[in-house]
Amino acid sequence: MKPTIVIILLLAFAACTTQIYVPSDANVNKRQTASLEELKQGHKLYGDKCGACHKLPNPKSFSSQQWTKILEKMGPQAKLDKAQVDLVYKYVVNY
Ligand code: HEC
């Protein structure tokens, strides 16, 4: 393969992956009560479960009210139980 083709393929791949934030101390209790451990679990669930059918949405794209509605619909889609939905919620609103 020519180097240019490799570069184009790499760029195409990079464009498909959404950058989602990695939780740190700065995110703890930022908007909703959540420990760093909960945020890390939510981050992992989000990355593992929510990108299966569509691109991972950027948590910053929606308000906490919007996320409540979205997760009511998407939690069952991703086969998450209530506790897992709660962890994902804590992650997506504490950006
Ligand atoms: C089984 C497939 C599937 C999984 C898994 C899934 N989604 Fe979705 N998602 C969809 C479909 C289909 C749509 C578009 C239709 C709709 O809005 O119902 C959508 C739409 C969305 C939207 C756009 C809603 C809007 O109002 O613009 C968001 C945000 C979203 N999903 C977040 C998530 C999150 C967060 C998870 C993980 C908990 C998740 N999705 C898991 C299928 C899925």
C-alpha cells in the first residue's frame, strides 16, 4: 500500500471515533453527586455499551434533563439495569 492511502485510512478511522472525556477529580460532584469510582464505572459502561448501534454521542451535547430522557430510551436498548443506567447518567452529566 502507498503511504498516502495508509494516511487516508487512518484519518477516516480517527473521524469515526468520538472523543469522550476521561473522569478525573475535577469531575467529581461537578453537576450531580458522583464519586470518581462511579464516574469511572459510568465511563466504561458508556464506552462499552453505547457505541454499538451509533457513534458515541459527546456527553457535552446534551443537558442533564435531556440525558434523563435519552437514558430512559437508550438504557433498555443497551440492556443496562437501573444501577448501570444511573452510573452512565452520572458520567454523562458531570463533564
Ligand atoms: C440497540 C441499539 C442501540 C444501543 C445499544 C444504544 N442506542 Fe442510542 N440510539 C439508537 C437508535 C436506533 C437511535 C435513533 C432513534 C431514536 O432516537 O430512538 C438512537 C439515538 C440516540 C441518541 C440521540 C437522541 C436524540 O434525541 O438526538 C442518543 C444521545 C443516544 N442514542 C444515546 C445512547 C446511549 C447513551 C446509549 C447507552 C446507554 C445508547 N444510545 C445505546 C440505538 C441504540
